[in-house]
Amino acid sequence: MIKAVIFYKGGYITGFNVEGHAGYADEGYDIYCAGISAITQTALIGLLKHLKVKPEYTIEKGDLKVKLPTVLDEEDRDKAQIILSTMEAGLVSLEDAYKHYFSLERRRC
């Protein structure tokens, strides 16, 4: 199962982690893994492209961890929230449809 966690602080998304394998098909052929990867990696690309202060991130063996800088100006904070809330909406849609392969958790930090 793929497990995603979205982190919040003060009403804002501050980062996310995605790990695991859906188990629907072999690695490289799993449509659920591909969909979740596309959504989360596109969010990371958006953050890297549009923010002046870049997020910290790691990608290891298919797992992705992204953390926003603790200090963002208002413009970067707003851009980050648009990108990350759009990612969240996509993940919620996938979780609703494919609960056996994917779980989404929200955590306050």
C-alpha cells in the first residue's frame, strides 16, 4: 500500500511524504503508483520552479519527502499553498477511488 502524509502547521501545508508500493502490479507497471507519483512529483516540480526559496526534498527508492522552508515570504507561501492544495485534491480523489492501494493522512506539526 502507498501511504502519503501531508503535514500542516498554522493552517498551512508545510510538506509531505509518500512511501510504499500499491501492490496492484509489478514495480514499473503499477497504474496506481504511476498516478500518485505523477501528482506528487508534479507538485515538487511546481515548487522548485515557482518559489524563490526552494523546498528540501529527497527521493529514495521511489519514496518522496518534501519540506517547505520555515521562512517564506507571503508571495512564496501563497504559491506553495496553491500547488500543494491542488496536489492534495488529486490525492484525495485517488484515495476515495482506490482505498485498497492508497492511504492519505494529514498531520499537524
